Amino acid sequence: MIYEKKRIYIVVKTYPSISEKYSELVCTAGIMEDGTWIRLYPIPYRQLEDKQKYQKYTWIEVEAARNFSDFRRESYRPNLPTLAAEKREKGRKADWDERKRILFHNQEIYTNMTHLITLTKPKINPLSIAIFKPKEIEALKIENDQRDWDPEKIAKLKAESMQMHLFKDEKEIENEFRLATKIPYKFSYRFTDDEGRESTLMIEDWEIGMLYLNCLKGHGGDERMALDDVRKKYYDYFLTRDLYFILGTTKAHHRMSKNPFLIIGVFYPPRPRENKEERPQQYEQLSLFDL
């Protein structure tokens, strides 16, 4: 495996999932300096050193090698000890023009889902990450999901962790093995493309999971109120913005699904020529959730 140093602008960070092979993982994707996409996997994000933990819309440097066990052309395996993350200044105002300049550089913005899906079909170098501009958002769907991680999978992971760390006691392993909170809801957008084709895709972004958890804490554990806040941002507020989806496929479903995409990121700069003074007042508090 040949590693090369990469400089990457982070655009996507999915909410943590658990894997029988890798424990808790985050899928990360970004734009390299030449404007091409790269997917970094696996990354056990919460086990990184604090100085290595990266935010969306910041640059990182890392050695990475093309993952030839994954047929998707954007997939690379990071050499985690080499990861260095830029730190964003606290209180720094979001520079949407700079974000757009980096994200849209050398990138096609797709508007037709049928055409986009055809680009995932070639056996050699299929497309698996893309920027998509929906014509109309019809609904934000919120559905119940499992409230806890799969207990059999967790038990297997803990047993493997015990075998790997023979000189650590159970309490030390338990502290190392803390998993992200399971989000007991699934979030999806129903939308149309430029030909009126309707699609419903799940949202896997880190931001929506953390928004729900932060709102849940702020409302003293009231799930209904937390979900109302998620809807206010992802539907009411985002419909006032210039909304784009970052779409990505999973290796397991890329070749099997009629539409293999998930929404792995949401990009929401102000609309062109938006006058800040005309911004609806009821959305001002939601700017607290902007990245």
C-alpha cells in the first residue's frame, strides 16, 4: 500500500456508526486541492487525539493510500498517526463565499437524479460522491428507529477488544469502548429534481445527529421538542437558504440499490443577493447551529 500526503478540505462527516470489523466509525469526505473528491475510511473519530479531531469546512493533512478493496474511485485509507487538523478560530464568522469557492471548484453540480444514478453503474471507477441541487424540497421525514445499538454486535466487539488488550482490565476497556449515543430516529428528505422525479433519501450527516442531541439536552430530554427544533432548521430554515446535498453511496449498496445514494452532507449558503436585513426574524436563533 503506497501512502501519499494529501491536503483535504473537510466537507462531510457522518454520524458515528458501529462496524463488526472496525468498532465505531465516521465516514469523512472532502475536496482535495485539485477539486476532486476523496473519502477517508475507516476513521475511529472519537478515538483520535484532541489535536487531530477535525471540523467541517477546515483543512487537514494526512497520508492516504487508494483502497483497492473498495471499487469506488474516491475511497482512500488514511494513515491515522499522520493526520494533522487545522483548528478554526472560535467565534469566527462563516465565510460562505470561501466555502463555495473550494467546494464548487472543478465540480459539476447535478440536478437530474436519473442521470446521476447512471454514473454509479460503470464497473470501473464509478462515481460515488456528488453535489446535487434539488429543485424542490417537499418534506423532511422523521421516522422511529431502533433506540439502541445491536446488542449482539456490541457484545462481539467488546469480546474482540478484550482479546486485543490482554493487559487491560474490564473497566479500562469499558472506558475505551464508549460508543456514540444512538439516535432513535431516521431523518430523510423527500424532494424533486429538474424533471420532477421524486426521491426520498436518508440524511446521515453528523450535524443532524448532534443537533438532535443538543436540542434534546436543551429541552430536558423532551424528544418532541427536540424534533421540532430539528424540523425548524432542516426544513423551515434551510428552505430560506441556497440548499445543496452532498450525496454518497455505501460500498454494500452501491451496486444493489436502484438509487444507491444517501445524503451525507447538507450545504446551505445564503441565497444569492440575500439581504441580511430581510432574513426572517424567526430563524435568527437557528444561526446558533451554523457551522
